[in-house]
Amino acid sequence: MNKFNVLDLWYSSPLVTLVVTGLVLLVLEGFRRKSQRMAFGVSAAGIIIAIGLTIVTYGENQPAFNNTFLQGTFGSFFSFVFLAAGLLSLILSREYLERLNIHRTEYYALVIFAIVGMMLMASAIDLVVLFLGVELMSLCLYVLAGFMRTRVTSNESALKYFLLGAFVTGFLLYGIALLYGTTGTTNLVTIGKNFEAYSGNAVFLLGVGMVMMGLSFKIAAAPFHLWAPDVYEGAPTSVTGFMSTAAKAAAFAAFITVFLRTFEFAGTKVSEILAILAAVSMMIGNIAAIAQNNVKRMLAYSSVAHAGYMLTGIAAGNEEGQIGIMFYLAAYVFMNLGAFSIVSLVEGQNDTRLSFDDYSGLSKQQPLLAALMSVFMFSLAGIPPLAGFFGKYYVFLAAVKADLTWLAILGVLTSLISVYYYLRLVVLMYFRDGEAQVAAKPSLGTIVAISLAAFLVLQLGLYPSLVVNIARGGF
Amino acid sequence: MIELESYLLLSAITFVIGVIGVLTRRNAIIVFMSIELMLNSVNLTLVAFSAFLGDPTGQMLVFFVMTVAAAEAAVGLAIIIALFRNKQTLNIDEINILKW
């Protein structure tokens, strides 16, 4: 029997810090009437300490808590991404929440607990911990999606997200039960070691299929994407930004853990199914995005398409694929978070000013914001030398190496479609006369945070090897 | 002695009943009850596997699933109440401001 080891607490110290921060925030709410300002400080401090601890504990792979949790480069990489995304989105959401009168302390606590769930998903090497991480994250996001509780659109988006999410949780759990039944363990390392023995078992494959379905829902890959446009449109924009970036990255971390690091399905029927999921997501996401007139909905469909590009790396099933996805996610988190934060600045009260036309002529009123938005749009479209280009480059290269050339070609073709709707926004901002204006003058902190995101997008594009080396497991 | 297959069949049938309930019922609370039925059928699978494998992990997972289901019920009912206050309906066909 394994005994409890004090070192385990050191390996999981970023998680422990965040849990304590979240609990302090909940208590704060009860004792102070105007606790929001303090809550922002406490949560920012908690996240910064957790980032520090993540960097300090970064190192060799070290199983902890009775082989359920893996402290190592993979988990630390993703923890860093989630924490950075969480911190940026908290800075960017503060003014938005104040403007819409939903600035409450619970918001911070929920975001912090969602990050804890995400970090558990990225560090889990046991299906039980993986499941708990998924649920912790999802439960917080259901509440966040309905955070504007007096508004019907927000309620509706929360209900749709909740009902479909819980429905799919049932499948994910049934899949885990079947994997447990056929292998006799929930530990992914043990399952991975004896993978050959199970790979032909029909019940095992049924379990794999159900887990695949559950995780595909969380990354919003077609045909399990139907919730995404509605939920992204109805939820408060700051929540959408967080949900579409960090939560997608967390679900991909779980996807990589299960399908690349545990199972070896490269070149089998399972990887063909993954390739088809990727192809369908790319096509549906990009084609549906063209028809949208609401910017949040356009970005929702674009996130379906990006899930497709990243799934290409999983279908490839090689190490390049894994590194490609990790780079892509790091880039995607910053570019999409930046784009959503500018959408939240333009948005008015009661879901107004969200259509494309509300951006006409933005460059005359807000030249800096228009320029930053253009950077994010160019990067999402995958135009070099921005980070989005290298993300696509790495995953498509991995697909070519795995003899999935058709998928890479389809990826490039659908990216060409995507240029149309991303650049449409840029054209409106610069070459169309209009009265576009931001709803309230953004503060210096907001501008700095958005510029930081844009700077990272540029930096990752100019020096992609920085992140690629960390993703490989070394500096 | 009841065979493992019988337990698995029973839980599979219950799971399918839950899925059909989610897909065909229109009342949000009934849909939610069907989801709980799905989770409980999974619990039955886990307990059956656990007993036949002689391994306690499955039973431990059941406790986690029950906890998660309780948390989900709290969040879900809160969301349903918030929606009912604004819309006075629980029919998911009428909840359609956002296009599906």
C-alpha cells in the first residue's frame, strides 16, 4: 500500500493555493459588504502565487497521491496556461461586470474553482481524478454562464449548457465505468502499459467511444458543438472569453492525456474517427461562421473550427501532434481572450451592440483597440508571422507525417474560408464609415492587459520555439 | 448467484431509458430527472464490476458520482428557478430566444 507522502502536497501546491484562495473568497463574501474590490486583489494574489509555485515545482514527472496525480512538465505547462488565462480574464472582466451591475465576489470564487478543475484535468493520471476535474470545471461554468440572472438570454444559455453538459457527463461516466470493468483499474498508466491486451475488446472500445464523445462535447467539436453558439452568445461576454479559451484548453489536456499519452490508436479505426470529427468540425465551424451577424456567435463557430484544427493533432497520434496542440492552445488562449475582451468593451447594455455593423469605423474613434482587434483577427485567421499561423502549421505538419495528408489539405482550405469572416471585421473597422464607439472608456489596466495578450500573440509567432521547447519537456 | 451480465444488462437498459427520457421529454425538470437516472445506472455498472473484480475502486467512484450528482442537482435546480422567474415556463421548446 502506498502511504501518504508529504511531498505530494508540495507537488500539488499550486492547486492547494487556489483552493484556499477560493475558500477565502467565499468567506469574504459573507463578512464584508463591499467585498468586490478586495476579492479582485485576493484572487489576483492567489493566482500569481500559484503561477510562482507552478514555475518552482516545474520538473521531472513525479506521481503523487497514490498514482492519481502527475506532477510534471505536461501538467505544469497547462497549469501555467490556465492560470495566465484566468488572471487576464479577471483583469479584463472587472469593468465589464461593473458596467452590467453583476460585479459580485462569487464571480471570482467560481473562476478560481474552475481553474482548479482545469488543473486537475491536466495533471490527472487516473480516470476518477479526471472525471472530478471535468465536473468541478463544468459546474462552475454552468453557474458563470447564467451569472446575469435577471436576463433571460443568460438563463437560457446556462440551462442549455447545463442540461446538455450533464447529459454528456452521463456518457463520459459510462465510458469510464466500461474502461474500469474491462481493465480492472482506473489508473491510466496501468491501462497504457497493458494497452495491447485490451485494444481489440469490444466493450473496451465502446468505453473509449463514450469517453471520446464526452470530451468532444467539452471541446465543442462537431457534431457535439450544438450548444456552443447558444451558450457563447447568451453568457456574459467576459465568461464566454474564459470559457472558450481556458475550458477548451483543459478539455484538450484531458483529450491528450487519454488519447495520446495512454492509448496508442495511431493508424487504427479510432484515429480515423478522430480525423472525421476534425474534418467535420473544420467544415461546419467555418461555413456556419460566415453566415453569422453577431460577433459572439461568429467567434463561437470559429472556436468549433479551431477545435477541428487541434483535433487534427490528436488524430495524427504522434508526438508532433501533441506538441502542436499544446502550442496551438497557448496561442489560441491569448488571441481569443483578447478578441472577446474587445467585444466586451464594445458591447452595450442588454445584449446590444454585438453585431458586425457596430464595428464600422471603430478605427477612427479607438485606433488602438481597432489595431489590437486586427492583430487578434489576423492571428485567428492564421496569417504569418502571428501565433495562430504556427499553431496550424505544427498540427498540419503532424497530420502529414501521420499519412493524413487529406486532413491537412482540408485544414488549409477551410482556413482560407475563415479568412473571409475574420477580415470582414477588420475591413468594417478600417474602411467603412460608422459611428462605432466603445460603451465606456476602458481603463489603463484593461488596455495594458489586452496589449499584453497581443504582445504574447506576436511573441509566440516570432519565437515559436520558446513554447515548443517547454512543451517538449525542457527549457 | 446472479451473473455479472444480468447486472450490466439491467444498468444498460436503465441508461437507455434515461437517454430516451432526455431526448423525448419537454419539461426541464423531467429531463433533469432522466439525467439522474443515467448517472445512477452507471453507479450500478460500477458496483457490479467492483464486486465481480473484487476491487474497491469502483465503489469509491460511486461515492464521488453521488457527490457530483448532488452538486449538479443544486446548480441545475438553481438555474431552472432563475429561468422560471424570468420566463414562467419550464418547457424547453419555449426556451428559444437563442437559436438552437
